[in-house]
Amino acid sequence: MAGGEITKAARNWLGNALDAAKRSQVMLMDRDDILNQFVVTNLPLPEGVLPGAMPSGGTTGAPF
């Protein structure tokens, strides 16, 4: 899983780095894939996920 985009080049590199048996057991999910899972399962998006959204504390920056 990635919090950002997994580029096509990165997907290809990972696919080539793994043998066929391991490759069939790996699912690559980037940010859009993860967000789409929320939409498909009809779950509310987590707070601060949308661009420009501010965390409930009202501050910007690292989420920790």
C-alpha cells in the first residue's frame, strides 16, 4: 500500500523483481485504490483525506 501514487515504472520494477509465485500473491494499492475501496463499500472517507481538508484539530502538518 502507498499513501501516494505507485507509478507504472514502480509497478513494472516490482513485478520484475518478484518471481511468478510471489507476484501472484502481491496486490499493489495506491492512494486512489484505497479511496475507491471506501466508495465501493459505502464507507465515509476518513477526516482530512480530501485535498485542502483540515484535520479536526485545525492545524496543518504531520498527522502525528
